[in-house]
Amino acid sequence: MTDDLLYRLRGVMCGDDPVIEEAASRIEELEKYQSIHSQCDKSSLEVEGKLVQRLSLAHARIKNLEVALREIVGALNDPKGGQHVYDMRNASYIARKALEGKDD
């Protein structure tokens, strides 16, 4: 549509009229900036999506670490000796796994 308008302004209507030529040039310039702005919007959405994804992963890792820390505290306060060692190993494993998450 814009190409047709520019063709008509420059080819049919323009002749040697500098005002019409300036209007056509301005339309092209605005179209270029609109295209750049549109690309920036798409890039911003992609970055925002990746940020939300990373925050979700971090949130899940924090939750897993909280569970592990509760297990560690519970194991430390548990008067049973044998269960204490198992809980500590399990909590240590869970904590390590919570912190090992990879950020892509």
C-alpha cells in the first residue's frame, strides 16, 4: 500500500514539485523507523521471555534449596542417630541438586 502511494506521489503526481518529493521521502523515512521499532519490540519480547524463564528456574531452585535446608535443620534436631546420617545425606543431595541447575 505504501509502495503504491510512493509510486503515485513520485511518478504520477510529483513532476518537479519539491513538496510532494519531500512528503514521499518523509513517508519512506517513517516507514523505515516503524520497521526498526517493530524489530526492537520483537527483541524486547524475546529478552523478556528469556528473563521470565530464568526467573522461574531460579525460583524453583530456591524452593528446592528451602526444602533441603528444612530437612537439614530437621535432621540436626532429630534425636535418632542412624536416621540423622541418612537425612543429612539426603538433604545434602537435595541441596546440591537445587544449586546445580543450569541457566540456559
